[in-house]
Amino acid sequence: MNRFIASVAIGIMAAGTAIAGVTEEDLANDQMNTSQIVTNGMGRDLQRYSPLETLNKENVKNLMPAWAFSLGGEKQRGQETQPLIYDGVMYITGSYSRMYAIDVRTGKELWQYDARLPEGILPCCDVINRGGAIFGDNIIFGTLDARLVALNLKTGDVVWNKKIADYKAGYSYTAAPLIVNGLVITGNSGGEFGIVGEVQARNAETGEMVWTRPVIEGHMGTLNGKESTMTGTLNATWPGDMWKTGGGATWLGGSYDAETDTIVFGTGNPAPWNSHLRDAGTPTEGNKGDNLYAASRIGIDPATGEIKWHFQTTPREGWDYDGVNEVVAFTDKNGDKRFATADRNGFFYVLDRETGSFISGTPFVKDITWASGIDENGRPIFVEDNRPGNPAAAADGKKGDVVFSAPGFLGGKNWMPMAFSQKTGLFYVPSNEWGMDIWNEPVTYKKGAAYLGSGFTIKPMYEDHIGSLKAIDPATGEWKWEFKNEAPLWGGVMTTAGGLVFTGTPEGDFIAFDDETGEQLWSFNTGSGIVGQPVTWEMDGEQYVSVISGWGGAVPLWGGEVAKKVSFLNQGGTLWTFKLPKQLAEVK
């Protein structure tokens, strides 16, 4: 449903000049163009780094609210969006697949689009949405019923609306799309329902399909409406027909490395969770039980959808350690081109950008029980006693041995994006220190039903904190500093050339840290938990910072004992925008 404000046309004209249309060049230069933000991640490499330094360590104490925008209504669930800013207008998505256009100077709503969601959608982890993508005169975003919608930037009118997958089979969509060379590239969600992960590329102007790439071996890709190549080799690492419902959801979206012309997507857990059903009893014979390409990172040719390389972070996965966490392109202190990713399994990986090959892997959480380390090839060294037991070996055949595993299935790091500073060379990683009791159960696939084969109870591991923001040196894995938070961290991180690191907490605090020491330099309580993604830009010589506040996401739904610990937190839905006034920029 489209709802227009009477003065929408006047409002847009007042907000800026006429829309010329976002080009591939605009997308490529997004990090350096500090007057706008037209990509998820403030650049398609997902560094979430701004070269702005007007706002810095000395004057951040003078940062003050400029305006606040309420998403309104009764749909106050988790708000995980990243704002986009173009031609004087800010665009955000909201829970239940909504899109808003807001005058960036005043916070006034210009238009709103509310998707007509059908009954029976099956979102795994709240009704969130993580943002849109701008190309030409359109903004494109996905909906919970697994559709992709393009809206006109000026009016919010629907330009095209395409189906990604069948929501009745458990598919959904929550990520921000990625646009490369005129193609809008999407993944899919639904890893707990026996779906098959896939990456799709469409013409961004028309929505017509160009190529598809399933990420589980045995499935065929397509190019220009015809079959292209099979993913992997049928039954090389999957037993029987289990590859047909093999999981591997590509639910967090992807990044793009222009220097190697490679799209990189992460893939989720294999289905079902019960690894004993998927290893065919032969986990020690080569890679028979690895279940490719679930729990992996995959490098894809953006023109054809062909897989260039893969790196599997958790082969023979059995703890719901999705491999979807964002892959960030960076250049290290030696000038080497690298990728970095902080995996749900608790290890921080550095990969070669040309080949995707393993460089290093180090823990970024304190206690990891499922593996004792990473070998020289990047493969985990499993602790088999800490793998959930096989129910087929149990006396009653109904419940395998219960084990305690850390991190918990929500991960050492979940969806919340980290940031890389070109100034310090450090990554700033939002993490959580928790574990779980987990066991396996028998399960059979049924369309549209949960396909887990496991039970679990997540538990805190320390009395004083669960959340932990860490500054990590990618060359060594060393933690330079750590900020501990009582509740789990679930929001994104941003860093700037001004020496600042921004993130928010479920308690509602939006905080600026010193990038070198971790000292808290400024904070503002937003009234609800922050699980969104901060951005910064400049306008009329002043630097602005925005973040959405609205508690929700997976923790209240799946958090077990942890969820009870944070049940007092208030839901909400407010976009906060702050600025450093010119007259206070030089005041220390």
C-alpha cells in the first residue's frame, strides 16, 4: 500500500535538486562521496568506513540530535535497516517490509510503501528488513514473502515486483540487495525450512532474471533463461537425495570486490542441523560429509553466476554456524589484497582476495569448544566429544547425547556487520560470548515445516557481559581493546577517519568510541534497543550521523535464558539523526 503526503512533490524539490539517477560510477565511488550513501556498507566492499574527519575525538562530545523520525503504527519489532541518502532524501526500510522516504534536512516523511504481506509467511528470526539498494531512479528492496520490489525514488510507486522464491516452502528475504554493473543481486532466507540457498541476478531496470546460482552441489544454475552449469558434483559430499533440501541460505546478502571483479556471498547452515544424517557415516573419507557449499564463502563471477572459488568455514557443520557473515575486502599493512570475515563459529578468517584461499584463522571469542583450532589449510580441528550425539545411537532412538557447545548457535557473531578502519588497519567486530546445550533428534523433511533435527538452550557464559565489541588486528588476530556489554550486541558498527567507532546496544545507548583505545567518548540513549546500522555523511559543511533504534531480531525469539535476561527491553521504531553544528566543530 502506498501512502502519500499531500506535499510530497514540494518536499522532494525542497530537499535537493532533481534526481539524475544513480550510476555504476556512483556505486563504485560511494565510500569517497561523503555527501550521499547509495550502497549497503557505505561501499560495496562493506568496510563501513567514512573518510570524514570533521567529527573527531576532540569534538564528538558536541554531537547533538538534529531530528527524529518515528516509524509509527503498531509494527514495532526489530529495526535492522541501514539508511541510504541520495539527492536530499533518506531511505530506510522497517519491520514488516516497509519503505520510507524522509526529507534529510527536516526528518519529514515524503512517502511510505507498505508491502501487502500474505498470511502464512515463515520468517525465522523476526520480521526485520536490513535495507535497500539504489540504482537509476529506483530503490529496490526485498520482502518477507520472498519478493523483490523496485520503487520510484520520487514517488514510491511500484516500478516492478518479482518473485524470488515460494514463501509457502519457507523462503523469505531480509537482506539489502547488491547492485553491480546494472544487475541487482540477491540471496534468500529460510535456512531452517529445508530450502536451497541461491544467488540470483536480475536486470536492475526491469527485474528480469539474468542468472541464478544455487549454492548446494547437484543443483543447476541458469544463464539467460537456459541451464548453465551444475553447482559442484552431484553426491560428492552429500548422501542420497539430501542435497535436494540442503539449506545453505544466502540470507545476509553479498559484497563486491571491484579489483578482482568478484561477488562474495556467504552460505548458511546445511539442513537439517543433525550432522549425522548428512555425513553418510563417512566423515573421515576425504570430504564426503562436508556438505558443500553450505557454511561457506563463495566467489562468483558477476556476469555469469559461475563460481570462481569457495572456502568452507565449517565443513560437516552441526551447530547452526552459518557461514553468511559479511566478507570485507581490504588491503593489509603490507599492501596485500585480503578478505576478512568473522564467522558465526567464533573464528576470524583472512583470505586471499584473488583466489579465496586461506591465510589465517584466529578466535575472536573467548571460549570455543567445538574445535580446538584451525589447521594450516583452514579446516577446523574438531573436538568430536563436543558434537551433538547421534539419536540413532541412543537407547530410545529419539534424542542424542546432549553436549555444551560454545559459541551458541546464534554465533560468536551473527548478522551484525563489523567495520574496517583504513586509518588504524583494525577491524571492529561486534561479538557475543555465549554457549548452548544442544542435542540431535530424528527429523524428516516436510515442505514449509521446520527442518532442524536438533534442540537447544542458549546460555550466558559470564556474569558481567554477553556482548563484546573487539578491535582486532587482522595480521595477528590480536585484540587491541574490548568493550563489554551486559546484553548481547546485535547492531552494526561504523568507523571514521576522525578516529571514531560507532555502535549501539540493546539497552538503547548509541556510543562513540576512540578507535585506538576503546574509550567511550560520547553516548546518547535512544529509548529502545539498537539493532540497526549507523551511517555518517556531510551536508552544508556539517557532519551528520544516523542510526535506527528499535529492539528485536533473533535474540528475543531464540535466546533462551539470554532472552529472559533482556525481556525488560522496550520495543520501538525511531530513526535518530545527529549533527555536529559548524560553530561547535572547533570547540574542544
